[in-house]
Amino acid sequence: MRGKFITLEGIDGAGKSTHLAWLAEYLKSRSIALCVTREPGGTPLGEKLRALLLDKDQPMHLETETLLMFAARREHIEKVIAPALARGEWVLCDRFTDATFAYQGAGRGVANEKLGVLERWVQGSLQPDLTIIFDLPPAVGRARAGSIKSPDRFERENEAFFERVREGYLQRAKAAPQRIRLIDASRGIAEVQADLTVVATELWR
Ligand SMILES: Nc1ncnc2c1ncn2[C@@H]1O[C@H](COP(=O)(O)OP(=O)(O)OP(=O)(O)O)[C@@H](O)[C@H]1O
Ligand SMILES: [Mg+2]
């Protein structure tokens, strides 16, 4: 049986990595074979593209950034995500296309129509079975992430940028309520995990 495809989303410092690790353990304890991966990246070529995309000394046009994101995604789907799902593994991915709509779309201003074309081109009919967006005010995310010694190309952005990104995520959630679950991540870790457990049980239906 084909595995489930689960993506975790949210602005920087929202708790994606923290909760991904917890969810991975939770699913493993239920004997589910897992493929844990991330975007941009997840393949050797994708990780090289990630390094370019995050490099603070590598300026690029906003559409170049968008195209590199989707190029890395094309490779990721082909080499990692689709084969794992076909083997029956569940794929847990730290960020996916909703992040492109939020960061490059809402954050930087690339038109949704263009992103939609690329989404269809690169993904065909592939969509996550479940996407969890950890929602919180950017100031809280920033405080949690602490002082980053050398912030990357995205971490250097100001609070207004992250407000737009957050709004972009909220719009995605509104447009796809069947697929996307919003979790209030401004609360403590235990409360967020309690919600996560409820959301995860939907996957057995
Ligand atoms: N609900 C929470 N309450 C308090 N602290 C939290 C909570 N969730 C995560 N944290 C802490 O906040 C910090 C950032 O969390 P994490 O690295 O999981 O975020 P992230 O969404 O993966 O960020 P990034 O986008 O930068 O990778 C970590 O130190 C983590 O322990
Ligand atoms: Mg993280």
C-alpha cells in the first residue's frame, strides 16, 4: 500500500524540526516505516541548491530563487519522495510547496498564478496527504530561534517579511482545509504535541 505524505510548515522558529522529531518517534512506535526528509534539499543535488539558496552572499532574482526551489523539488520527488511512497513508507518532510507559496509568493511577491503553474508542472497530481502548519507570531518565532550567529538569506529578513509569510501560510490553509491543519504553536511544546496527536490519528482513517 502506498505510504502517506506528511509535510510540516511554519515560519522560522515555529517548531517544525522539534515536532518532526517527535512525530517521527510517535509513528515509529506504531511500526510505520518512515522516510524523513527536508526542503529545500533532500537529495545530493538538492542540498547543493539549498546551500546556494541560503547563502547570504549569493544574491539572486526572486524568480531565480523560486525556480531553484522547484528544481530541487523536482529532484526530491523523483529520487526520494515518490520511491519511498511507492515502497509503502510514510514520508515526513520539513517544508514543501506551501513554503514556496508563503516565502516566495506572499513574502517576496511572486504571483500565485506562476507558482501554481510550477506546482502542477513539478508535482503533477502529487500533493501531501496531510500538511501541518505551526502558526505563531514572527516575534515569538524569532525569540525562540535565539540569536543566530550568521543568519542565512531568509533569516536576515525583517519582521514585516515574516508577517507576510505567516499570512501566506494562513491563506494556503484557508484554500485547502481538507489537506492542511493549523496548529497554534505559540503555546508550550506539550500542548502543541497534544494537538499533533489528534491530527495524526486522522491519518489512520
Ligand atoms: N512550543 C514551543 N515552546 C517553546 N519553545 C519551543 C516550542 N517549539 C519549539 N521550541 C524551541 O524553539 C526553537 C526553534 O524550534 P525549531 O528549531 O523546532 O523551529 P523550526 O520551525 O524548525 O525553525 P527553522 O525554520 O529555523 O528550522 C528550538 O530551540 C525549540 O526547542
Ligand atoms: Mg527547522
